[in-house]
Amino acid sequence: MTTLSQVLFWLGLLSIPLAWVMWYFGPTIEIVRHTASKIADPVLRDAMLDAHAERWGLFVATWPATLLILSYIVGQYK
């Protein structure tokens, strides 16, 4: 069980910079670009892309806490 605990711990630590990267590069991710390209107003399109980046960052930002807590819980059941 300690191997699983260590894997969860390192995944939790690695997901912290991943959250920053997703927040920074979120507007350029292809998941929403095809939908955002249909918006004619450039100001609204930029606002939608920024909001999409914030949502991606928040979604990925929940991973570190979850993985680190799971690492602790799994480590207790040795």
C-alpha cells in the first residue's frame, strides 16, 4: 500500500503546476475554441475564453487536495 500512497502523493504534487498551466493556456485549448469561434463579438469571445480558462484551472486545481488526502488515507492503512 505504500507504493500507491507514494504515487498518489507525487501525482498530487505534479498536479499543482498542471493547474497553473491549464489556467494559463486554457483559452487556447481546442475543447472550446470551435464553439467560441462562432461568437461574432470579439470582446464577448475573449471574455468567454477567459472564463473557460478559469473553469479549467479550478477543475484541475481540485486534484492536488484530493490526491494528497487520498495519499494520506491510503498510507494510514498499511
